[in-house]
Amino acid sequence: MNLTLSDDEVETLRGLLSDFLPQLKFEMARTHGSELLHVLVKRETLCERLLEELRAASTPPQLS
């Protein structure tokens, strides 16, 4: 799946994910059920991957 976002939407999504990630990590630390913990880990992994891709997308290319 491809998703096209404006620069403003990229910034908004990056902010949402950045704000959500600490809360997710806190919830993971409090979770003891392995099934729920697995779901939270998958969400954390996805958030971190999306943040990396958003950072890379908004970084101007470097000249050689």
C-alpha cells in the first residue's frame, strides 16, 4: 500500500506517533498478559518504523 501525504500531513502524523509512543511504552510496561503484550509490541514496532520513514521522507537529500 502506498500513502501520499502533504508536508503538513507528514508533520501532523509524525507528531501523533511521537506523542503516542511514550504512552504505548508505558502501557507495555504495565501489561502482564502475553497476548495483549504481543499486540502492543506490534504497535510499537509499527510506530517506530513509520516514524523512521516519516523522518527520512522529510529530510532533504544531501548533495555529494
